Amino acid sequence: MSPRAKVRKAPITVERIVDAALQVVAAEGYDALTIRRIAAVLETGPASLYAHVVNKADIDALIIGRLFAELDLPEPDPAAWRAQIHGVCARIRDQYLRYPGISRAALAMAPGNRDTLRVGEGMLAILLAGGIAPQTAAWAMDALSLYVAAYALERSMVVQRRAGGADEWVLSRDELMARLTALPDDAFPQTRRHAAELTAGTGEARFDFAVGLILDHLAP
């Protein structure tokens, strides 16, 4: 082969763009995700991407769709609808936590991606099978989606701050309790008295509690 001969590059496709986007988020966090950064990973120019995607919002929908495409949904069981919805929420949470900050892409995202809609369809079917009224089921899905995305985003922010050396923003439970119990008792009597309860539980335990709280208030 002539030294001047160029190695033929793989063509740019939507799948390769999504692969590159997830690579950027996994390595650098969601804040680093830009059209230009994705193009750099693919060793091309930003203009090459616009032949396949409309804008950054389009990429957001595609990467969330990719994560949702990997989710298995149970066959709706009227006797186990609470556990099934809880399980789907936990799997979505775990997908988000694989990529720092990626749940931001799911917030305020217009529904349209078929993989994302498939998960919504599955959750709606489970709630309806459990006897939940359609309007209640629709709003419950919205509340659960917002909570799961916010939970994953907070966890990602803690991890990123700790990785960046901002330890003063990430306190241990002992440090947090020390701060709460040091507050003036005349202004914060309940906070001081219940510092242990306020700081108790792992992130997963609090997640289970919050999801359960929403589900337990849905009346079939």
C-alpha cells in the first residue's frame, strides 16, 4: 500500500453517533457532551453529524432511547403491579447511573423516540392492569420519571464532585450529623433532635422509600 494511501473510515451512522456520545458521557460526564466533542471522537467535523441528527436535543433523545432499548419489561401482572413498576424504575435508575449526569437528557424531553415510548407503554400497561385509573396512571408515570431522573442526577453530581476533589461538598454521615447537632437549639430544635433520622439510610433505601411512597398512594 502506498504511504499516501488513506485508511478508509467507517461511514458516519446514527448508531456510531450514539456510541460516540455514550463514550463521551462515560468518560467525561454529560456536561462534556457537545456536537463538536462527538465529532472529534468520530474523527470528523460537526457538519458530518448534521446529515444524521438535527441538533443536541436529537442526540439526547437518541442516547436515552438506547438506554431504554436495553430494558426488559415484565408482562403486566395485576397481582404484582407495584413490584413490577418499582422494578422498572430501579432498572431505569441503574441505566442512568452508568453514565454520569445522563439523566439530564431525559428531563423535559419531548416524547418521540420509539424505544422510550416502548418503556412508557409498558409502564402504563402495568398500572392499568393494576386497576389504576388512566389519568392517575399517566400522572404517576410522570412523577416517577421525574423522581428517577432527579435521583440519578444527584448521585452523579456527588460522584463528579468527589472525583474533582470537591470533598467539602460531599459530607459523610458523621460530618453531616455533627453540623446538624451543632445548630442553635432555639432555632433548630427538631433538626437537632432528629439529626439521626434526617441522615439515616443509603441512597438505595431512600430511592425505594420514595418510589414506594408514590405507588402506595395510587388507589386501584
